[in-house]
Amino acid sequence: MSTICGLLFACGTPFAHAATMPSGVTPATATHSPVPAALIGAWTLVRCDNVYPDGRRVELYGASPQGSWLIDAQGHYMMQIVRAQRSPFAVNDKSKGTPEEYRAASLDSNAHYGSVSADGTTMHTHIDHASYPNWDNKDGSTPYTLQGDELTYTVAKPSSGAAEGAHGEVVWRRLR
């Protein structure tokens, strides 16, 4: 998973695993603790990279990617990540884009929503729906660190680059 760049998703969700829980049961309502108070609030994206075994980094959404992650007190979240510089469709009609425009729109953004919880230093998510449909109704867990106002997690299998051994690294900063 790669979009919590962003629970989150390319890079983006640390949690897009293949296993799913029974309908209506999410990590926030199952065996995991509720969302810690330290995670509740609004976050802005700092970085969303794929990191390859040789140490090479690929900025999945370019330099200075933009993103927001909102987590409420019940553990519901919404996340969106976009490339800062995107090209508009030539025709001002979303239904009449070219294959290249649709591809760029897909690769230049990542959005999903669902629930999040945590215990210790492990975050758990359930993605209800995502702009990358392969993540719909998926659960996952990932270690995370919170240092001051920066939250960092690793995405074991990002939506791109995993076949080449990449993992995602996503950093968010709390908005005050």
C-alpha cells in the first residue's frame, strides 16, 4: 500500500491489504483500540515517496505534493493527495478526456475514506472506498511514529512500485 500518500494510498494508504473483515465490522469497531486523541484532527501532507531497495526515492506526486487527512473522534477519516502541478483536460468536460488525460488524473491524485484506530505504535485502517478501486473494503495495519506534530508511516505494498520492491513512506503534519 502506498494513499494513511495517503490511511491512505500510488502512495496513500498504509493499509491496503487484501484481507477484509465481515460487513459492518471495521478496525475501529473490532478488536483494536479507538483512535488515540493524538491522531484526531486535520493533517497536511509533507511527503509521499516510494523508497526502493537501493535507497532511491520517487516522489509519487511530484515535488511539494498537496494533501489533507481529516480524522474525527470516532475514527472516521477522509484523505486526499494530489500532485501540486496538474494539467487540465483540453476540453472542459470530464467525460471527454483523452486516455492520456485520464491516466494523468488517476496517477496524480489519491483519495479514500474509512475508519482508523490504533494500539501502541500500530495504526489500523478500513478503507470504505478509494479512488483506486482495488482498495475498496480493504483493511490493513502499519507501524507509525508521532514526533511532535509530524506523523510518519510506511506502506508495505504501495499501489505502484511494489513489484520492484518499493515501500511507501508518508509524512503528515498536524494543522493547528
